[in-house]
Amino acid sequence: MRPLRTRARGAHGSGAGFTYLTALFIVAILAGGLALIGEVWHTTTLREKEAELLYVGNQYRKAIERYYLNGPRQYPRALADLLKDPRKAGTERYLRRIYVDPITGKDEWGRGNAPDGGIMGVHSLSAERPLKSAEFRTRDKEFENTEKYSDWKFVFTPALQATPETPAKPATTR
């Protein structure tokens, strides 16, 4: 019987290159998948922040409206007035707390100034472009096709009421 001959291979045989390329290919696929997951996560987070901005902004709008209508017709001088109405002896709250701007993460808000010097609305200070550009609720229709979050202005404007000098127009029927 003849002994089996085995061919001596070096430290890097012909299979080592294939294994290395396979490992690189797997790492590349994993990196691409992680990048895709990161992009989806970022988009989802931004959509959640937009929804929160719409909620918080409308909370401010409603609180300013209640402040304006609940007493002398004037706007709050500061956002803190929505926490405790300084015009009343007791505690009258229109907001539970001062909300943080979900887009910037700060408690600073842009303010819409009223003719009487008060605050008639708030808006984000972010100059980022929003993802949402259509299909807003009726109260937020003016936000459609805006360029940045700071264009989303949550403002309370009192409805024009009929006065003796300017009577309301009757509805016309055909």
C-alpha cells in the first residue's frame, strides 16, 4: 500500500479568498440594511414629531381662544398666562403646562402678536422642511404646501361677529 499523499497548502489556501469575499459581501448587505432601517426610523420619528406639533399647536390655539373668550376680550401677554389667568382672583387654567416644541426640542416658540400686544398664536422656530404637505384637517388647511415648520402658525382669530353697523348677510336661496 502506498501512503496517501497530501498536498501541502500554505497559510492561505485557495478557499481563503472565497471566505474573505463572502464575509465582505455579508458585511455590505448588513450595512445596507442598517442604513435602510435608520432612514425608516428617522422618517417615522419625524412623522411622530409632526403629529405632536399639530396636537400641541392646536392645544395652544384652543387655550388662547378660551383665554380670549373667558373675560375681557384680550389676548394673553405671555404663555404663562395660559397656566394661570392673571385677570382672575382664583386659579383659571387654559393649559396644564407650557409645551416643548417637538421639532426643536426647546420650550421656545415663535409668537403671533395681536393688535393689543398680546399673543394670538404660536409657531415652531424650526426652518426644516415638513414631510406632511397635504391632507390636513380643516382647521389646519393653511399649512398645505408650506416650506418650513415655522410656517405652521397656530393662531386664534375671533370670528367676525355681526354688529348693528355691519349686519350679517342673509343666505341667498335659488
